Amino acid sequence: MKYEQPIQLKNGKEAMIRNGDEPDGKAVFEVFNRTHGETDYLLTYPDENSFDSEQEAQFLKEKAVSPNEIELVAIVDGKIAGTAGVESVGEKYKVKHRAEFGIGILKEYWGLGLGKALTKACIQCAKAAGYDQLELNVVAENERALSLYRSLGFIEYGRNPRGFNSKKTGYQELVYMLLKL
């Protein structure tokens, strides 16, 4: 699946949202580690990253040629400012209609509309891949993310009061959300 779309950010700068690919491996690896260190709302901490830069490059290469999964990068001023992706829940008949969505944006780019643009791009890609449902988990105290997802049509379908165990704050409640495509 291929994707490439220029967007204008709230600060007037242009960003390019496109497929991540093998040459982006090192930069995406570094951005992943930074984003996971800048917020306590993502699944892992930087020291739990199971990839190195070469494995990240291979992951991106595979996603770039996948017919139904994608990993997007947002480029601002020639640098990767964030990533987002769509992955299949599974290939079995009972779940192959479902996809999962994940996103991470460097803190210096928060509030510029990049999250909304990346989320919209992933929704578009999930539809194009033939999924019927896009799913995500979000920490309940992450009001900005919840507001964004609700504004794009995601609905809450459940909660896990001890979904994450934060090293900083203890248990965090997860909100399970889905978008019917």
C-alpha cells in the first residue's frame, strides 16, 4: 500500500506524510525511542524497544510492500516528526476485518495538527486495505487524544482500569476505541 500526502501544519509549515521505508530505519528507530521517552501514554519505554535500527529498517521495508498494513512517517523540515501505522489484528477469518492503529509524535510537534493528519491518513489506508474496523487503546487521562479520536468518529467500547502499569504513576486506565469503516 502506498501513501503520500502533503499537509499544512497550524504553524504554517508544510509536512509530508508518506510510507516509511528501509532508508528511514535509523531515523524512525531514534524517533520511536524519543517519543516513548517523552510521554507516559505509549505502550513501552525506550529501554523496552525490541528493535535495533536494522530491524526497524526491515520492518519498514516489509510494511512498504504490504497490501494491507502500513507504517507512515511525517516529515517536517526534512526530519521525521512522527509515525503512525495500521496493522492487521490477524489473518483468521473471524478477525481479518479488524486492524489496529498506533501513533507517536515528537513533543516539539504536538498541537500542530500532525496527530489528526496522521490519524486521518491511517483511516484512509485502513479503508483502502478493506478493513471494516479500526481499533486503538488510549490512556484515559490523555484527554487530547481522546478528543481527537472522538472527533474523527471513534467510539468507546470498553475500559481496563489497570490496562497499563506506569513506572511513574502506577496503574493507568485504558480506553478501548473503534471506528467502523
